Amino acid sequence: MHLHLLYVHYLRVYVDGHLDALDVRPGPCTREYAPVTARAVGFWQDRPVAYTRTFDNRCELHRGTDALFDF
């Protein structure tokens, strides 16, 4: 398995599938407003998971979700 996929799996395990709990890379971002919406739908340990969140820009997306949406 690719190391990136292992890390993303670790992130999901860390929050037990509750993606709203991700806040893994604190730090500054620019204040530009270029909204980005992240969406994930699926199952985590036999329970449905649905996540949708709009971030002010891509930097905030990466700060809030780390590698989860890097594809």
C-alpha cells in the first residue's frame, strides 16, 4: 500500500471516522476568499459517514483535513 494511503487511513482511525473532528495542521493561511467544498461519503466500520464542509480557500482545506483530500 502506498504511504500516502496509509497516512490517510491513520487520519480516519485517529478521529474514528468522525471527519468533523479533523484539525490536524494548525497554522496561518492567507485571508483570500476562494471557497472550496470537501465532501466524503462512505462507510467507516459498518456505519455510514457523510462529510461536507466548505473552507474559505485551499490552504484552510489542507490545514483542516491534512492529506485526506489530496488527490
